[in-house]
Amino acid sequence: MNLKTSVDALPVLESKEIKELFSKYNVLNERELDSRFEIYLEQYCKTVYSEANLMLEMAKTMIFPAAIRYQSELASTCANLKLVGYEFDTDTLDKVTELVKSLQDSISVLSMALSKAGHGGGALKAASYCSSDLLPSMAMVRKYADELEGWVADDLWPLPTYQEMLFIK
């Protein structure tokens, strides 16, 4: 089997063959295996919920404000140059504006996904929701945050950059 996610792999613990194997060698009885299955699903959900909430908080209170400040600085510079009659290219401002909008949209998607999480249906359904909805929403926020990290000035970026972590000054 090629089970790509935890949510795909964990239900294997519920199969008859696995239960017989664990029982045969006195590793775990059926009740203990069922208990572990539920606990693994709950741990998975709690971990994903925690990380999603933290990501949402960091995106809203750290990354988005830093990107807006940089966008504002770029816009001010462009406006000042225009006042003195200087012809300039707004490609950087356009790109940052596009990324800020995309980040804002992805934050909304993650916020909506979090608000729908955990509304009954059992541990497997909750874990499936985490895998199919929350993780992709988190990946979208990360994508735009990572892109903005490459554009926003270092003095405005609130977190250690990948470059700073890899090459300590």
C-alpha cells in the first residue's frame, strides 16, 4: 500500500489482519489497538489545530502588518518620485501588492477552515478534515508568507529569515 498521509495510514490499525497479528503475538489486544487508534487521531487533530491557530495568529499579527508597512513605504517612494517628475517602474510595488492581497485571501481561507473544524463526526472525520482542508489552507498561507519574505525589507520583517537561520551573522 502507498498511504501518503497519517489519515490514510491510521485506519489500517482497524483492519482485521492487523488486529489478528497484534493479538497473535500478544503485542496489543483488540481493545488496546482501538484505543491507540483513537488516541493517534486525537493527537493528530490537536497538533494540526494548534499549528493552524499559531500560523493564523502569526500571519495576522506579524507577517501581514510587516508586508503592509513595506507596501506603504514603496507607495510613498513612488508618489514622491512622481511629484518630482521622475519616471519610474512600479513592478516591485505591483508584485508586493499582489502578494499582500494573496496573503490576505489565504488568511481568510485558513480562518474559515479553522472555524469549521471539529464540528462532530468522530475522530477519523476530524482528522480527514485536517488533512484535506486545514493542511492545504496552511500551505497556502505559508506559500505567500515565504514569497513575501523574499521581497519585504529585512528591517521590517518580524521573524528570522531562512537566510539568517542558515547563515548566522
